Amino acid sequence: YMAEVVKISDPVERVKYITTSILAGLHVGAWVLQAMSPLNPVLGQTCQRYAPDGTKYFAEQITHHPPISAGVMEGPEGKWRFEVIQEFKANLNGHNSVKAHKEGAIVITLFDGTQYIIEEGWIQLDGIVYGEMVVNVCDKIVVQDLTNNIEAEVIFDPDNKDGAMSKIGSKLKFWGSKKKKRPTDHFDIIITEDNGDKRKKVWTGKGSYLEHIEFEGEKYWEIGEEWGEWIKPDEEHLLSSDSSLRPDLNFLREKDYENAQKAKEEIENSQRDDRTLREEGSKK
């Protein structure tokens, strides 16, 4: 989708493709992302991958407490660049649920200087203690074209967007048939642009991150349209800090959970020792 963005000049069409690129990846699991490492990445841990089309991706854990990651992804011939620094936050949402979000915006810059900011919503993970485990993307994602003052707002689970009053109203039986509620993975998209004293709606879309994305009847993405896998550099060009080289991860791949836990504790203890040394050094 980013390859299409740099081919076209219509700013609204660009926003549609960038929005699609964000939404089309929400269903992708850890295996495809090659991200099967345990949670709690350590300070200085890195990741570097290449895509079949020449896209390059680099990331590093730059803070441990709080957990903050930085990432850069650059398209072929430098025609687009994706930059992000985000802090990962999570908290209990009852006794069987967790809410989490990434604090910090994504910035995309195109070869012609056009710049976009993407602000993400949050996810809710239910079934952490009992029942079926289900992940839902909640709230909204906003894509802003800072150069042309165009904005796309993606509203998830739109039938519940009015909150508590909407839920109360849905339980009351009024005249007529009850409207069928859409699944929680569905969303509505509203694209607006600056029209002087107020914003003007210029396009709408809808879809599901488990099905498809369309803008006013034209389909832009359908699940199953995969573009290829990330390629890990060979040993000569792979940093020794790459997450794929963590010993606890290697044990985890072999389903040796006992040694995986031991290796994880060794990594964490080493990190605590390093932190103590830095604190002592800062006092001198």
C-alpha cells in the first residue's frame, strides 16, 4: 500500500491507502511478524528485517522502565519513511481482562515532504484467566495529513460508540424490530478536510480487520492478500542484540519451558545488575 501511495498525487487517495495499510495489518499474528520472543524486551534489544521489495526495518528497546521502543521503516529508494517511539502501557480491566495501548504517534514522511501522523487506539484482551481468549481493537485510529490538513478517523465497534447510554438504550424494548449489532471487529471510516472555518466530510469507508476494507463500495483490501514475509539478515549482518538470538526464545521454540524460564531470569537479573551500575556511576 505504501508503494501505491508514492505513485499517486491525490492527497485524499493517499490518506485512503495509508489508512488501509494500518488497518490491513491488525489481524497479523506473531508468527508472521517473527515476534515470538517473550514479553518484557530488555534494554538495547534490537530487531532488523528486510522485505522482499527492499523495505528495511530497524527497532530497538530504548528504555526498560517504562518500556519504550523505537522503530524506523524505510521504503525502497527512500520514497517513504516510517518512524515511531512508543511506550507500551497495560492495566487490568476487571479480573479477566486487560486493556493496553501504545502511547506515542507514528510519523510517516513521503519523498515529496508530505507528512502524516497516526494515533492508535487501544486493545482489550479478554479471557486471561478463564474462558476463550479474545482480542479486540477498541476506540479509534486517527490518520492525519499534516501537509494538506486531511484526516481519517477509524471508529471501531461503531454500534457502541456512544458508550453507556447506548448500551442502556439497546436493552430497552421500543416499537419495531431491534437493529442487529455488527461484530466488534467492524469499523467506520470518516475522511474530512479543512474547509476554512470547519471540517468537511469528503469520503467514508467501512469494513472489518478480519474481512475487508472498502471506501464507498470500492474494495481496497481483503483478508488473505499477503505480500510476503520479512527476511532476517544473515549472521554476518545481524546484530548480536537481535531479539531472535535470545537464549530463552530458543528454548521456547524447542518447548523446553523449564530452561526457557531460567534463561529469562538470567537475562532479567543481568539487566538489573546493569541498571545498578549505571545508577552508581551517575552518582560519581
